Amino acid sequence: MAGIFTKYSNFLNKRPQLANALTTGFLFGAGDFIAQLGFPADQNDKDQKIKTEATIGTTNSQPLSTINNFQSILANYDYLRTLRGVIYGSLIFSPIGSRLYPFLNNRIFFPSFKFKSRLNPQNQKLLDTVARVCVDQLCWAPVGIPLYYSCITVMEGQDWKALKLKLDENYLETLVNNWKVWPVFQMCNFYFVPVQLRLLMVNVISVLWNCYLSFENSRANQEIQN
């Protein structure tokens, strides 16, 4: 494991943009993969009928039902949906994240000019971290969430009306849930993790967050179709 991390660190130092793009795209795709297998919001009536018949019509219904459920999900797996997540992660979010976290680290500091000389380095670092989290969560998050829904909707070939319905339905809920998850993690990330590895740490945690975003987007698509 240490050898893999060392090789990744070397690759990151040599080709930071490419390393971040590949990692971010893969983990966005992984989040969608989990969402489709674990939370299939777009199963149709036929699939539900198959699962119901498998459950009722067998003497050992639970194992067979589970197998049929899994086969039904795989049969209806949307590979283009996963590809859209990979494209968004690699080509859109990765370049932003690659610039955002160095910017926060180098330009955002707690405005403690009058008291700066009285603060020890650890307290100053903590206050600077609080300032960076505030900028990340109050400036980037409210923009990043509609950016995700907008880019995915465009790649799906949908129009402005569909995007508006998605944002009306999901934006506020997604933003509030974002604030339940990310501030605490970003405090630890900005305080303890070297700046060049912060996007990687965000991407690792983002597997579950991307799973949630993908599910919410798929659920919104189902509501639009219905």
C-alpha cells in the first residue's frame, strides 16, 4: 500500500494535472457505479415485476430474489451515466480543484491583523483553516452544486427547463446536506493534509458524496419523465 502511495505521489509531482484528472474522473465514476448498484432510482415496472415474481414464486425466495435483483440492475446499468460522471470529474471538477485548494492555501488567511503578533503559529494556522473552510463552503459550494447539475444535464441532452426543475427540486436540499458533511472534513483536510494532496483526499471522500449526487440527479430525471 505504501508503495502504491509513493508511486502516486511521484506521478502527482511529475504530472499533477494528469494525475488529478485521472484520479478525480475514476472516483466520480466509482460514485455513480455505487449509486446505480446500491440505489437504482430508475428501475422500470418490468424490473419490479420480475423481482416480485422471483420473491413470491420460489421456495427459497431470498437468495434467488437477490440474484435476480442484481441481474436486473446490471441489465439496466447506464454506462453513459457513469461516463458522464467520469467526464465531469476529469475535465471540469479536477481543473477547478487543482487551482482552488492552492488558492485557498496561499491567498486566504484569517483577518487578524491587530492580533497577529500575539498569536502562536498553531492558533494562527487554526484560524486560517477556519477562514479557508468558510470560503470553500460559503463561496464555492453554492456554485459547485448547480455547476454539477448543469453540466450533467447538458451532457444528458436535456434543456433549460429540465435543469430548472432539477435545481428547484434539489439545490437547497443538496446544499444543506453538503454543509452537514464537508465543513468538518475540510477542517481536517486543510489543517493536516499537504496542499498537493488535498484534492485527492476530497476525491476519496467524494466517492460517497458523488454517489449521493448521482442518485439525486437520477431521481430528478425520473420525476421529470413522469
